[in-house]
Amino acid sequence: MRHNGTDMPEADINLRELKVRAQRLKPAVRLGKAGITPEFLAVFEQELKRVGLMKLRFEGHKDNRKALSKQLAGQSGSLLVQQVGYTAVFYRAKREAVEATEE
């Protein structure tokens, strides 16, 4: 089974459901002109760990939003659910949920 950067096989993740849930989200994190800094990554990781499904807003980065989205997904071990315009949605199963399914 192919994995997608999360601890869950792709078959267990319903992208359509994640996209629907993401529509109601407000951006939890904003990526500013400084780009992906260690400080930004710490906040990104903390928020992703807390909520599991998170929306990010790009402040600028007109030409490289897609590349930055893919880079963030790779660095955080999350799934890039979608990237539209100046927002991107990331998903990573909460650790408690993953541990409960392994028992």
C-alpha cells in the first residue's frame, strides 16, 4: 500500500471529505515574506499536531505557492489536500487517533 506522508494509507483517507471540511476552516497559519523559517515550521507543526486538518494562507509568494505547498507537506509529513489561489490545506492524522487504531 502506498503511503502519502501521513501514518495512514491513502485508501483510508477520503480526500473529498477533507476538502469539504476544509471549506469551513479559516487560515490557522500565514506564510509571510520571510518564507519557511525554523520559527514558521515550529508553529506550523504545532498547529497541525493540534488540529490535524489545517488551512494556510500565503501572503505573497505569487510564483512559488505550489512548490512551497509541496515542500511544507514533505517537511511536515502531512498530506497536501489542496492548494487553490493563496490558500493550501494540509492533513495529518492526530497521533492519538493513529495510536488508537494500532491497538
